[in-house]
Amino acid sequence: MKAAVLASGRGSNLQSLIDEWQGGSLPVELVGVGSDNINAQALVRAAKAGIPARAFLRENYSDKESHELDILNWLEELGVELLILAGYMRVLSPSFIRQAEYPVVNIHPSLLPAFPGLHAQKQALEYGVKVAGCTVHFVDEGMDTGPIILQQTVPVFDEDNVDTLSERILKVEHEIYPEAIRLIVFGKVKREGRKVTIYRHS
Ligand code: GRF
């Protein structure tokens, strides 16, 4: 299955996918990495791994529609069958999601539907939750609202700050994102409306 990744920044989730792919445990072909940020570390990581990387800078387009159209065309040229968002900081428009003829997945650093949007770990700490975590979900037309594929919890300790909690969550992000993608590629994920069923043993 041909997969592409969109990422805006550090790219540690991209790196975990690259590592598993190169280690033979992620049965996809990573055919492209796109970014809206020319300085994204994700682009460097892609280049190092020999994956075609391309920047789509928002300032080079007159509007969101033409920006997204260029990305959609690039994904089509690549023959993408799965689009993986890994810290992509722009919300894809409903029109993008409708036009994408392949699943689009995302990872979010909270236990959705709690704390969608930016600074999820800070939101969780400020709310005072005792358990936090991350979510892999299909992307729909809303913001972090799509059907949930996998979630993993981590404890929140009294002495936590945003950095310590983010680090603990990120560690499990790097485990569940490749796992979710494996399950999708192996046809173990069935989506019916909001409900996603995982068939691990069939
Ligand atoms: C991660 O916390 C991810 O859950 C969120 O953005 C962050 C990206 O981190 N969507 P990285 O660029 O993968 O290191």
C-alpha cells in the first residue's frame, strides 16, 4: 500500500514510521512526505530516508483551495492509497476530505473527544485529568472529530508539566501510530459510520 505523510514540524512520528518501515515491520511504501513548512525537520528526515519530500508553502498560493488542490494532485500522481497526517498543522478542508479517495488518518495527543485542537496536553493538565493519552483516528470534516481507530492511555502525575506529560504521550504515539497503520494495511480495520472495529485475530 502506497502511503504519504503530511507533517509540519519536528517529525518524530514520521521518524517512528520510517524506522518501522526500514526495519520491515511497517508493510507500506512511503512514497512521499509533504509539508507546509520549509523548515520542517520532517522534510530532513524524509530526505535522509530517501523518500521524495516536497514543501507546499501557503504563501505561494492565493488561497487555501489552490494550496490543497496542489497537494491533492501531488498525492494522486504518487498513487497514494493512504494519507497519514503526522503533526500537520493545517486543518484540511471538507472539500479536501471529500476529494481524497483514500483513507486519511491522524494522531492527536489526547484521549479524544477530550481536548481537541491545539495544546492538547496543556488543556489536559489545566483540566486536572489523572489519565491522558493519544488517539489515532480517521480524519473527517471536523477538527479531531473523526472515527477513533486506537487509543492509548498514560498516567498523569502531580508533578507533571506540559513537557513531561507531552514526552510520556509521545512515546506511546510512536507505538500506536505504526500499529494502527499495520492494522489498516492488513485489512483488520472496519469502519461503519463512527464505529471502528478492529479484527486482530481474524
Ligand atoms: C504530536 O504530538 C501529534 O500527536 C500531534 O502533533 C505532534 C507532532 O509531533 N498531532 P511530531 O512532529 O510527530 O514530532
